[in-house]
Amino acid sequence: MNAPQTVSPLVISLGCRLNIAESEAMRAMLGEDAGDIVVVNSCAVTNEAVRQTRQAIRRARRARPDARLIVTGCAAEIEREAIAAMPEVDAIMANAAKLDARRWNVPAADTPPPPQRTRAFIGVQNGCDHACTFCIIPQGRGKSRSLTVAEVLREVEGHLIAGAKEIVFTGVDLTSWGQDISNTPRLGSLIEATLNEFRELSRLRLSSVDGVEIDAALFDLLAGEKRVMPHVHLSLQHGADLILKRMKRRHSRADAVDLVARLKARRPDIAVGADLIAGFPTESEGHHADNLSIIAQCDIVHGHVFPFSPREGTPAARMPQHDRATVKARAAELRAAVAERRADWLTSLVGETLPVLAERDGTGYGPNYARVKLPDGTRAGEIVPVRVQAVEEGMLR
């Protein structure tokens, strides 16, 4: 007789880098002995994200018809009844409980498993205390809370032992790290502690940061520490001051422009990314023009453009809305402007030699997060020096 086939748990991650980090942690907790389980770690940042979550649930059920399918994450929290009512779903796991091994009835792991990616994502912060008018995520994630320095160092050590070559700190509101800890340390102090503790760590990267919360130590690290990657992704959202006020953001256009100018004065090769929302309610043609022009002014080469999508329960959903055609057209213009800026930037890198961290798909990322097609035979997880010869299909070769 053939031995019964065991099926490893499957964790499907949608949305942000924090979800990626949490999915890796759930995969570690479930191990190989949890049986035929599928976990969908969902996203609810936009209506489109919820649609993709539903799509992923249906796909997973078709692929694993006999599995126990559990949904967690922000969509499962914010739209709990609707997700739970899907016939494919067996159970909902609360966002706040998904990293608690006791809720999965499995023993807590002492160290993380070998990473599924060559970079290890560590969620050092969760939740958000702000109230941006377009954002539903605080309802799914709760108030801001931070891992302690000791907890972060323990996670970093485990990932380095497992072979990770790059550590990525992530969070819902990453730059608010420490505000709920005694003596309210700032994110810069956490990075300093990490670099001091692990001299062998050569690459540390940050996910999205709120520019207005960048403390002096963090600025100096971004501007001058070679082990902190020359790549900053700003939670910018818009280039017009009036729209920023209506979003309840805490920075102005001038704040963002000044921050980028100061960073580039100290570290000219730093690559800037940003989130931008197109078609926010009440956005005029002039406001849209300001949104377009900040791409060049802040030299945004890693742009994430989101067509505005009203989320029920947020103040922005009650504001006067643009028609979908206008929103889509403005998003397309923003993407085209980012693509043009990015193409010029990639061309400027031809002839340079970059240390590239190889991924499993034959590509890799330079310190500036430029994606590079690697020579055949490059082993995943290696950091290899690559001389850039050309730009092909949006990648360096």
C-alpha cells in the first residue's frame, strides 16, 4: 500500500509587507504537521483589495477542495460577516490572534524557519493611532503597538541564523514605533541597536515611512549608514496641500520636498518611493497637476499609485466623489509620470556595478531597490556584484 500523502499548510498573503511578515510567522507556527490547512491573510486597504481577497479564497478552495480554509487579516476583520458567509470559508481568525500559537493549537516555535524569501520581513510595529479620512485599516489593526528592542533583536537573530541576507522592518505606521514603550524610544534607536548587535548584517531596509515622523537619528542613518539601504518609501499620498488637509495627513507638500532634498544632499544615490492616491474626493484639475508635479520634484522612481476607492465607514466616503472614469484617467497619468521618471533613473544606472541580492526567480534587487535580471546560474540568497549593461522591460540587465 502507498503511504498516505501529507499536505503542508498553505499561507496565502495579500497586501502590505506587514502581511508578508505575518504570513511568514504563521507559516512557522503551523510547521509541517498542522494538516491540510489553507490560510488566506487578507487585505482591505481598497475595495479592489477586498475583491482580490475574495478571488484568492475561491482559487484556494478550487486548488485544495478538502482543506480547512481559514481567513485572517484586515478584510476578515473589517468585513467579517461577508467573508464568513462565503461558502468556501471554514473559519475566521481574528487579526489580533493570528500570531498566537495557542489559537492554532500548535506549540510556539523557538526560531523562525528558513525564509520563503531571501529577505526576511519583520513586523516591528502594528496598528495605527491616526485617522486619515480615506483609511479603514485602523479598524482592522487597532491601536499602535510595538515590539520591544529585545523582541526585535531576537527575531533578527533567528532570521540571520536561518540564512537571511537582508532584513526588512515593516509596520502599519512604522515610524511610530516605540511610542507605546516606556521612555518612548524612536525608530532610529531601534535601527542603531540592531546594527550594533549584528555586525554581520549588511543590508537593512525599511518599508513605508511617514516623513513627518522621521527622527534625527533615523535621518542620519538613511542619509549616511551604508548598511541601511539607500531607499526610502514615503507615505506621501498627494502633492496638493488642500487635499492633504482633507485627507488629515500631518505633512505638507513643502515638508516632503524638503525631506527629499535634505536626504539627497547627503546621499545622492538614495532612491525615493511613494504612495500616491488619484482622484481623491474634491480633487480639482489643479490639485491633480500638483500630484503629477511632485513626482519630478521628489524624484519618485518607485511609485505606488492607488485610484481612490471609497471605503464604507470612512469620512472620505461621505465626501463628493469623482466618477470612476476620471479617477482611472488620473491614476493612469500618475503611473505614466512615474514610469517616465523611473525609466530615466534606470538608464542612469547603466555602467554602474551594484551588489544585488538574488531572488529565486532569476532576478534580484540592488541596494536602491532597482530590480536586476541576473546571469543564469546565480544562486538565490547570494549577494553578487553586477555590472549593469542595459535596461530591458523595466529591469536592469
